[in-house]
Amino acid sequence: MQKIKTYLGEILTAIGVAISSYNIFNFQNHGGSANLPGFEGYYYPSNILLLIAIGFTLITIGVLVIKNKK
């Protein structure tokens, strides 16, 4: 338990990087449009955007914990 408290900032940062990087590359192809044939757009579903935001929040909290520890 003491090691978890010692490395809490590093653990949070690593989890945040893993969640964010996995979900950033998880976009979906929208396909062609009737108005613009041949145009293909990519988008993020709302649940993926939420996970990206959670990941960046964990990164920020982890960095703040590391800075306050020193």
C-alpha cells in the first residue's frame, strides 16, 4: 500500500496515457455524403470523447500529484 501511495502520480499518468492514446485512434468512418459524393469524414462517438477527456484528466491529476510531491 505504501508503494501505491509513493507512485500514485506515476500510476495515474500511465493510466491516463493508456486510455487517451487507445481512444484517440478509435475514430469511425462516416462514409460518403449525398451532397458530397466521395467525401469521407471521420468522427468520434460521444462515449469515445468522454473516455479521451477522462484520460487527459487523469494525466493532469497525475502530473499535479508528482509536482506537489517534490
